[in-house]
Amino acid sequence: MAKRAHKKPPKGAAKPAGHDDLTVMHPELPVSVAGRDLVMREYGFVEGLRLRPVIEPMLQDMETLLLTTPNPTTDQMLDLMGNHIDSFQELLAVASDTDVTFIAGLSQADGMKLADAWWVVNGPFYWRTAVSRAAVQRVQKRMKADGQTSTQPSSGTDTSAPTSAATPGDS
């Protein structure tokens, strides 16, 4: 039985809406390091919550860096990851379904390749978190510097007994 041939879209044609929804919603990036084919994946919701205490000190340092340097360099980010190397190794291992021992044994080139893959897949979420926190801190600092405070409470309702004569019409 014959099958209907489907016309291929011309090169450069726009892809249909939603063609990459799964990739956007749950990105994965194949990466080959130290002779192993791995997949760097985004953390799931519960997994991300479990890892929150692991990444929190790194997030705080990202926030501090953003408050002093709006556009950090790659070297500054590498220094930041190096300052949290134990945590970062764990984050890399979890997202690539490997273990910390494997991560610790990587060459410089393979380690950078894996770290770059982690940043592509998981970095945007944590970067947005740090940017948001830094923005809130800037606003709070500006409000304190400008002397802005909450509005003063209005005066209370008078609850004492009236001392004047009744108003006309009360008689």
C-alpha cells in the first residue's frame, strides 16, 4: 500500500508554534565528557527544593556579586563556583546523573564543558532568582536612603462622651 509523501518545509521556514515546548519546559542537553555520554538535565520541582539548601550560599554570593557588578565576567562567575566547589560538584552530579567522585576526577576541559552545560540548562533559573533578590535589595536600600516609610496611621476615633449641648434637631 502506498503512503502519502509529506512535503518538507523549505529551508529557513518558520517552525510551527509549540515545536520546542518540551525543550523549553524541561530542557536537557547531551554532553560527552571523559568518554561518557551524559545528559545535563534541569532539576524537577521537588528535586530543586531538596537542592535549595545546597545552592543557597551560592545564590547569596551571586546576589552580592550582582549588587556590586551588574554584568559579572566569566572569571567572576568561575571564582564564585570555585568558592562553593563542594556544593557545585553536587549540583553538577545530580543534574548529570553521575556522582561527585566522577565530577572531581574530570580534566579542566571536561569540567568546563560540564559546568557550561549545567549553566545552559539550570543557570537561568538561579540567575533570575539572584537578579530578583538583588533588585529587591536595591529598592529597599533606595527607600531607606530616601527616608520613605509607611504612611502614618490616621488619628483614632474619638470615644469620649460628648460634652457639648445636643445639636439642633436632637430635641
